[in-house]
Amino acid sequence: MENQNQNNIIKSENKTNQAVRADIGVLFAGDSYGLFVFQKTEKIVKAIYLLTGLMSEKEAMRERTRALANKMLENSLNMSDRIWGEEIYQKNLLSAISEVSVLFDIAENTKMMSKMNHQIITSELQKLSDFLVTSSVNYSSAKIAFEPNLFD
């Protein structure tokens, strides 16, 4: 059963009547940086699932890569609470991106993935990684919330 209220929050009720999904825009209200990171990560995770869907179901790399993709999504979603936990979520996201990139390098070298698919996905992973590294200093919620010399 789905309902939509005035705040554009979609609630789906399961058997225990708990809300299972909220609109992402509400979670990242006023935080264009966090919203961008989440949306970019979400697109990459979809691509990871498509690419790993081409691998054998018995392939351990398939499940490991998908688990890392889920970790990426979780950490980018948790960035909606960035003020106090931003660095750890970024660090976890960067760690997962690095491991996925290495796994896709192995997949391409062992012919489990085409060179073209490898180039596309690793390029997108690198763009997200570069964005996180270069922009986190400029868009840090903690730096926006507090003056740089607050404790001087």
C-alpha cells in the first residue's frame, strides 16, 4: 500500500506497518553536495549490478562487487547526516570505490568483462573518487557550520 503526502514522502507499509522508503530529496534538503554524491553513486551502483549480472552466478567476484556497491550506496545515503560523520562516510565510500576498481581490473584482465565496459565503469568510479577528494574540503558541512578560527 503506497501513500504520498504533502511533503512528497512516499511510505510503503509492510506487514508490520513500518515506513520503508522516504523521498531522497527530503533527506538531502538544502545539501546539493550530498545529493549529488548520492545520485552519482546510485547510477554507478546500477551499472555495477548490470555488469556483474553478466558474470557467472558462481563467481565470487560477482557477490563481493555487489556487496561493495551496496556499501557505497549506504555510505552515500548516510551523507545526509554529514555534519558529524562526513569524513568517515567519505573514507568508506572511497575505500569501496578503490576495491571495486581493483576487482573490475581483475575482471577485465581475466576476460570476465569487456575492455569497453571496464573503461566506462572505471572512468565513472574515478570521477566520483576525484570529486570526493577535491570537493570535500570546499563543501564540508562542518566547515560551513563553524568558523575556521572558532577554537583559536
